[in-house]
Amino acid sequence: MAEEWPSCPECGDPLTPSVEKDEETGEIKIVFFCEGAGEDEFSFQILTGLTDEDIEGLEEIGKTIRKEMQIELLNRKPEPFPEEEP
């Protein structure tokens, strides 16, 4: 089965993910951004609510923990098209 990545709503190219940790809160976040060939821009982040302490507490295989996530749009700009001359 082939993996399918989320697509950029502006150009349709696959979005690139990056996993980061917020320096202030320690919260793990996943940032998706477009690296397509055009000049459009699109990026958003998922604030997972997950911290290193939560990961350390994972001791029992199959046990789940519930976290609330937030999704924040960071940037969205469509491809600038030149205006047509009359």
C-alpha cells in the first residue's frame, strides 16, 4: 500500500511535515508546509498537547492517553497570476 501525504489546497503538491517542540511550553507540534514549485504559500501546525513527560509515562503497550489538539493556520497565499491585458 502506497503512503499518501496531505496535499496543499493551493497547488495540490504533497505537504512536507516537520516535528518540533515549542521552546516555551515544551509541547510537541507538527508543522505542515508546501514546498511546491510555484509561488503559492500554505502552512499549518498541529499543537498536539503532548509533552516529553507524556512520552515518558508511556509504559503499558496498548494503553492510550487522551489529548486535545489544536490546528492553527500559519500562512495561506494563492499563486499570483499576472493580470490579463484587454
